[in-house]
Amino acid sequence: MSEPRRPKAFRVEPEEKTDPKAASREARKPQAVTANIVITPEDEDRFDGLEPREQPAPAVSPRKRLRLGAVLLWALGLLVSLGIGLWIDGLVRDLFARSDWLGWGALGLAVTAGLAFLGLIAREVAGLWRINSVERLRQRARKAHETADPKDARHITKELVQLYADMPQTASGRQRLSELEDDVIDGDQMLDLAEKALMAPLDAQAQKLILDAAKRVSVVTAVSPRAIMDVAYVLFEAARLIRRLSELYAGRPGFFGFMHLIRSVVAHLAVTGSMAMGESLMQQVVGHGIAARLSTRLGEGMINGMMTARIGLAAMAAVRPLPFHALKRPGMSAFLKALTSYSQAQSEGSAAVKR
């Protein structure tokens, strides 16, 4: 038998790590590469003119739909006009058949009525033009405040000076702006100066008109026996207030301009969330402790007065040619305080009369 194997010690060396990329680089020898480059002609290139990314299609404005209501009103108005014209023509012919002087008199009256009708149309067009020009002026002023362009600001200021050239309330403000005409002023600062010089006296007069209308509404609706009379008087006073504010800021609006203003005021109230304001007004009245010191009728009258004041503020924002920027926008707190003191005085007077 062979002898058993004796144990031995072996030394293990660590394996060297080799980089395969380096090995490939070392193994690869530089070579000369020959490439055949072929240039495709322009008429055969399929990728010529293609964008790297597909561009979105341009926005297409929606098609204007035919307003059937406007067509109906236009057709009915034309038919009524033709009917009135034929009736006048027949009347004049009949009067000429009876007597010449009656025919000539009727013809003169018809011509006078036609001229008056044309004058009414011209006045309505002028009123609409004034209202639209004031709206465009307000939009331009808002944009000029954002860009601070001095050229646009000076043009807007000149238009404002021309608009209020015949108003004595703005005489001192127009003189002050004429003194600053050659000075170097930024656009937004120029508009702020114009607002303080021209709008401040008009804003004070507008707030007085609003407060007077609110006081009248509060008194009349407090003594009115019927709710329908309250609603009718509030609507009448609100319409008269809108017309007076328009005459103060932008001139006489006319019938169609007045209807346009009413729509603007309603839109402003809807946007600002003032249509459903009865609950908030009642919370203000109760929060100030006014309801406990007034009778039920006087409290209702004050609520109606506050609603009239809110409508007046919306009309003021709709007809004012400059947005509120340098001057503070009037709020309901001042009107609430004035109406509170006025209602308390009325309550104390009625209590003294009863005694």
C-alpha cells in the first residue's frame, strides 16, 4: 500500500481584472474606412420640408350663427314702417282730394314727423357711440396701466380732457393736466394724475347721487303699503340713477344706450356676485345691531336702500371711463353708515310724532 498523502500549503494569487472594452481597444488596430456618400436630388427627397414635430392646426373661429330673433324683429319693424308709410300716403291723398290746403298741411306734418324721426335716430346713434367709446377708453386705460406706455397714456388723457371740456367740475383738473403736458412722466403715473384730476370731483358727485337715491328708496319703501309698490319704486329709482350716472360720466345715453347700460350693470352684478346680496346685507345689518334699534318697516326700507346703492355702484363702474387705480373704489360700508344714521333719525322722528 502506498503511503498516505501529506497536507501541503498552497498560495493562491488574486486574479487580475481586465476591462473588456480596453482589451478590445488594444486588440483593434486603426483602419481606414471608405464610405460611399450618395447625395439625393431635391426632387427625389421624401423628407424635404417636413417639420421635426407635427404643428397643431390653427384655431378656427366659430361660425356666426344666424340670430332668428334679430331677423324677426327686423322684418316686423320693416313691415310696420311700410304700413305706417302707406297709411300716411293714403291720408295725404284723401286730404288733397277734399281740399288743397288740407293736403299741403298734412304733407307738411308728415315731413316734420319724418325729420323728427331722423333726429331721434341720430341721437340714439350718438348715445350708443358715446357709451361704446367710454367702454373702449376704459379698456385702453387698463391696458396702458399694464404696459406703462407714456404715448398711449397721453392720448387717453387728451381724450378725457376733450370729453369733459364743457364740465365746470373738471376745470381745475384740466388746467393742472395742461401744465404737466410737457413733463416727462411714466404712462401709469400719467393716468393716475388724470384720474385724480378729472375723476375725483365726478366720483364725489356720483356718490352723492347714489346716497340720495338710496335714502329716497329707504323712506318710500318704509311707508309703502304694498310690496308691488316697493318693487316698482326700486326699479324706477334704479333706472333713474343709472341714467343720471351715465349723463354725469359719459353724456346722455339715449334709449338704446340706456338699455345697453342696464345690461352692463346686470352683467357686472352677476359677475361680482351681488345679485344674491339680500342675505349678506341682512347679516351686516344684524351684525351692526341696527335691526334691534329700528322698526320692521324702516329695516326693510334700509335693505332696499342698500340694494339701490349696490346697483348705483355697479352702474358707476360701468360708465366710468377710467378703472379705479389711483382712487379707492367706494364700498358699501360708507353707504351703510349713512343710511343707518338716516334711518335712526327717521325712527326717532316717527317715535316723537307718536308721543
